[in-house]
Amino acid sequence: MQVLCALVTTYLLILFARAILSWLPPSGGTLATVNRVLLDLTEPVLAPIRRVIPPTGVFDLSFFVLMILLYIARGLVC
């Protein structure tokens, strides 16, 4: 149970880091590499949600839906 709690918490941190880095332009180097890793970790989960809830303007609601679902899962598991 603690492992699952740690995994959900870690994934929440990864999503938060992706949100922060999305505001910064990837100019190359380490930041671009970190950004690519975060995209590779989060996109497989976000893509199916995007098929159900398409982006509205500049806001990606799939990100918020996933965050809410993970917070609910974390509350139930932890």
C-alpha cells in the first residue's frame, strides 16, 4: 500500500514538473532532456484522456482531469 502511495505521489510530482517546464522554452541541453523525459512519462496517460476531453483553447483540461483523479486515488490509497 505504501509503494502505491509513493508511486501516485511521484507521478503527481512528475505532472507538476511538466506543467512548470511547459512555461519555459526548451533551448537545448539538460532542460530539453528533462522536458523530453517528462513528456515521455506523462503523454501515454494523458493521450487517452485527451481523446475523451479535447483541449479548449490554451487550456489542456486532460491535465487537470488526471491531476484530480490522481489526488482522489492518493486520498483513497494513502
